[in-house]
Amino acid sequence: GGGTTGIAVFKDGEVVYTADEATGGTHFSLVIAGALNITFEQAEELKKNPGEQARLLPVVRPVMEKVGNIVQRHIAGHGVDTLYLVGGTCVYPGMDRVVAEYTGLKTVILPRRNEKDLDDVPEEIRRQIKFVFADRVDEVIGTALSEAVDGKKKSKKKKSADGRVQKRVKGSAHQR
């Protein structure tokens, strides 16, 4: 956290890959401080001020793009289909869109304080995405792990009449 982007890939409820690279919220503040010729502390306050975030987006977007690139490189080849972004920097407006651009995955940042804004999301999109609201990182990780364990329990394989394996997932069959 703070000055890094950490990645953990989960498969069947277990961590199968981790990485940590130096680029994070601290870098947002450093870029803001340099661009505006202010102290790091002043930049940190501006970064956290919702009234300033839209104005600062062009300044911090290159850092967001670097984070997106880091995530994309580390999840490549792991078959990741769901991405959970956690940490303070993830709630910065536009961060979800930039990471989604780089990874190709639908990314939604859902701190509990933004739950009231769900009404602003079109109904069609709300039906396509599972929303999880959390106050802390451990809640998000717990949700990811429980979904992996639940998915493992609900997934049962059986052979069809023609010998192909069918995987039953939540009432639907996918042949392999």
C-alpha cells in the first residue's frame, strides 16, 4: 500500500501468485507536488479533496496508467476474470476506468460510502455486475475467498452420454 501496487491472484480459494511494484498513492502525491510546485503534504491534502480530484485527473492519469499496466502484466496468463481493487487510491475518480482499459476487465470500485450512488448506475449495468460494498480491505478479500470456495462447492463435474465432461455451475451446464 501507499507507495506500491500489490497483486494477488486467487484460484479455488488459494493465492497462486503475488507481486508488488513501486507505484501507488504516494506517487499520485509526488506528481501533484511537482506539477503544482507545492509540498508533498499539500499535494496529499489536494489528492484527498473530492472537490479537487477532477481538476487533478490529467496530472495523475499517467500514474493511473502505470498502475493499470502493472496489473495487466501480472494477471496475464492467469485466467483472471474478476478484479477487486482495494486501497485508498482505488477510490480516486477514474482509477477504475483506467485499470479497466489496461486489463480489459470490468472493474468497479465500491467503497461503502459510495453505496448511495448506486441509484445513478443504469439498471442494465446493475444487472450485469455483482456489487460488493466494503469498508475495509479484509472485507473485500473475505468476499473474494468465500466466492471462490462457494464456486468450488457449486461446481460438480459429470460425464454426458457422449463421454464429454459437463461442469455444472449454478444450474447451467458447460461442455468441455
